[in-house]
Amino acid sequence: MTNPMPTMHYATSDDAGQLPVIDITHPAFAVDDDPDAIARQAGTFVAESSQRRELPPHVRELLQRSRLGSGLAAAAGSFLTGLNTYLLKLGPENLGDGFADIDRRIAASFPAFMTRVRLQDVARMLADGVARFDRDDRRPLQFINVAGGPAADCWNALIQLRATQPNRLAARAISIAVLDIDTQGPAFGARALEALRQPGAPLDGLDVQHRVVSYDWSKADRLASLLTGLGADGAACAIASEGGLFQYGSDADIIANLAALREATPHDAFVVGTVTSDDEPSRVSQAMSQVPTRPMAIDTFRQLAASGGWSIARTVERPFAYAVQLIKAA
């Protein structure tokens, strides 16, 4: 007898209706991150991209009408919003009736698949980092998410920890502070977190507070005071920026934000983020989508991190983007 599929939870977005709440431990959202399989898919993606021609007008029209296609088009020369990125992470099978067939094709594409892998990588790295805090540490646990949008990486890190080391979270004050200029993504994230805290849901019974702070990373001189107001100096801090600061920010912005995060958090705070890879799949994808993320070699990012007072403790290399964990440099 097969086990029944676990319950899927839903939350309301401002403009896309009811959406599933991603739980990377749920079979509907877990993805195979085998490096060899991913490398084969990356090779196929690059080879097929070289054979693509300009899209016919009727296909362009379909893309403009589609929920995912219009979001990608709006990101050209700008950035992909947190909620539109979240939609890509749902996977084709989890898009509801309000989405068209072309949306499912986009969600099934290799770049969209890799956004799901990216989320999984970052959530696991956040959970691993929290698990390295002293077992007797009872400081409030604070996730600080820079340009986090819905902050799905943070709630998924909590789900991972709840499943593997529940004693670290029991009877402990937890907060997710989203620092973003966006409002739609964090609003959905707050509802998603509330759905996950309902009776029988993965975070049922946890004391988790969701906070949203308006923050533009180009104004890093505000960051230290914002973090002081959040009580970061007295918390166990896990800092995240998946698909955010390190992929879009200038060198100066990355250094300034890292320096402020170093100043305003305890000695054992850590950062997990993603950096756009300087690889062939990334170059092909940028030429197709014209989303202006900044490809960067690992050694280049290492130097930026060091200038902000951090060192790379761990790297997970992937097509399009690699995930890094930073600790404070001595």
C-alpha cells in the first residue's frame, strides 16, 4: 500500500490568486539535483539555444498574455520580481487553472528548473548554518532576507530544521525579516508563512514572526540602524539573499551591504546567497531574456566578500548561479 500524498498548503497572492506554498520536502516540490544529470541538461540547453531562431509574432503574443511570460518580459533591462520568480519555482504540475499551457512550458524549461534547484540549495545551506549554532544557544533566531521577496528560502530552512532537528526550534522566538523595496512578494510570503503555521502544517506550533522592512540596497548606510531596530545584535542571525543582492547589485553595493551586515550582527552570523555564474548557460539565458544579472567568477566574488569583511566557507556550483555561504573573516 502506497503512502498518501502529504497535504499541500495554499496562500493568496495579490495578483495571481491562490498559489501553492512551496515545501521542498514535499514530493510535489522536491527536485533531483544530481550534478551529472544537471550537467547533461545544461549541455542540451546550450546546444538547442544555438539552433533557436527569432520567435514568430503569434508566439510573442502568447508570451505577452501569459502570466510567466509577461513577468519575464517585464524583467528585461530591470529585474525579475520576487513573486514572478516564485511562480517559476512552482513547477509545471503545480500551476493552477489560471495559467496557460505556455506558462507550463516556461515552468518546465531548464532555467526555471534551476530556480527550483537554487531555492533548494539555499534553504538547505541556511538550515545547515543554523544547525551549526551551539545546541544550547537560546537566543532568538532571526532570518534577515535582503531583497527576499516571499522569502521562501527562509521558511523552507525552518521546515528542514523542524524535520531534522526540532529541538533547535521548540519554544524559541523566530523571526523572518524581509528587507525589500517590493511589497507583493513579502505580502505573499507573510500569508504563506501563516498557512504553514496552521494546525497539522509543517510549522504548526512554532513562534515565527514575519516582518517587512522597506529597504533599497543602494542605501546601505541605513542598514546597520535597521538591523539594530530589529534586534539583530542579540539574535542568532542567518542572512539570505537568493536571486538578489549578489546577482544584481553593483560591486560597491555588495561591499557596502556586507560591511553593514558584519557591523550590526553577532560574530557567528552567516550569509547564504546566490551569485550569477560566468558560464555558457548563463550567457545564453541572458541573451534570451535580457534580465541584467551580473555574471561573476567565484574568485571575483571572493574578493568582493573579503572587502566587506567576509570569507567564503562553502560553495555549491550550478548552471546559471552558484550558492555561497559566507562567514565573518578573522
